[in-house]
Amino acid sequence: MMKSVTIVTDSVSCIPAELVSRYDIRIVPLRIVHDGKTYLDQVDISPTEVYRIMRRNEGLPTTSTPSSGDFLDTFRQLSRDAKSILCVTLTAQQSNTYSAAMVAKEMAREAIPNTPIEVIDSRAVGGALGFVVLEAARAASEGAELDQALQMARSMIPRVHFLAMVDTLIYLARTGRIGRASAWAGTLLNIKPILGHETSVGETTPVERPRTQAKAVKRMVYLMADKVGDSPVHVIVHHADELKEGERLKSEIGSRFNCKELHLSEFPPAMGVHAGPGVLAVAFYTDD
């Protein structure tokens, strides 16, 4: 029996593997390029391997987006078992992934004309993107049609939040992704900056600049509490080769908030190449 709609996203979504499997979500990987070789994000190379390359100063990896052909191949495969496809990508403000998926959608009009395809820009990153995808995937698992799954994803976009503590601004400065945090560049080595990503603009912006990791984590939890209040909350904690600190942050959030779901995942390398190892981040939204 064919599914009504299948959900596609990219590897920046960092959805825990058990949820990817449970909801049959298809992940199109970004690429990690290092030492003349190209790896598929989280397929040919693990997040830990990427961060340890960076820690060892073995040359700075770079990233590239999936091609329109990658998306078209995925759409073709899925069209055999699904009546329609919904593809949700990371913010178009920081990547050409959305553009590649849109080109593939146009190509699919001829290649698989009987399979309706919708592509949306989540304006989100990391687990915030993941939650947009999961909302659509959960609806699809309950029999939603394409339009219904699309509406569920769109309704989630303004609800998701993302905060990250960056161990150093050095990597963002090297890759040119420092953006509005450039004013902090003079104190690169002396702060553990907190960055926020709001879907209203689709960009990552500086929030605060604590001096230590402990203070940064404390402030992230405080900023989260300010948005969450007493509401039930859905959370994904991320870490970039900082498993113990990630587990500690997850435990603190679990004890402090009324979590309807709480997951721990590795910070996506396609983002981590720019942010560096040592990142701790949290994506969340409330039911209210």
C-alpha cells in the first residue's frame, strides 16, 4: 500500500535516528570536503570524526550542498512507494539547499509527473528544522494528505527556537560566517558567545557573550525558561564532540522543564564546520 505522503529533509535537521526510522523520514546529506575528498554528512563521515579533524588542526573542512540531482534521485525513489512528497530544508538564508530542492522539483515535473511535490524553506537550522520536519512526519504517519502535512510544517515554523553556545568565534571568523557577531571579533578567545536563530528572519544572530562555558550554559537555560515558562516543551539538545556536557545539559533541562520529549543528538557537521567543536545547543518549542 502506497503512503499518502513521504517527508524529505537534509542532514542539518539532526533528528535522532530512532525518529527518522519511526516516521520513515528520508535524509538528503550535505557534503563535507576535507583533504581533497568529499564525504556525505553522517553517511561517509561521522560528526565526531569531523570535529576531531578540526581539533587536531588537520586543515579546516568545508561544506557543499546536495545537488539538484541528489534531490531528484531521492524524489524518484520515493515516488515508487508514496503518492506525494514534502521536502523541508534548512534556511535558504544560509544555504543553497532549498534552491537545489526547488530545481529538482521542477525537473520532477517531467521525470515523475504523477507525483505531487512541495518544497518549503523552514527558515530554521538544527533541531529547530528537525521539529518542523517531525510535525509533518507525524501528521503523515497518521494518514495526512500532502496539503495537510504542508500546513502542519508551515504552522510549526514560527514556533521553534534555537540557541547555541559556541566555544570560540575563531571558526566563524575563518569561514566568513560570523555575520552580526563580527563586533565581538576583538574578544575571540575570551568569550563563549550565545547565538540565537529565529525563523522570523532565518538568520543566526548574537545574543550574549558570557566568559565561561558554565555561565553560557546557565544563560542558555535562563533564556529558554524565559520563552517556555511553565508550558510543556519539546527539546533536542545538541553537542559537537562534547558528549558529557551534552548529557549534563540534557539532564538539567529534563529536571527543570516539563518536557514532553527530550532528545540528545550530535550537532550537525555541516553547521559545525563553521561553528567549530565544543558547541552546545538547544532547539525547542512549546505546545501553547
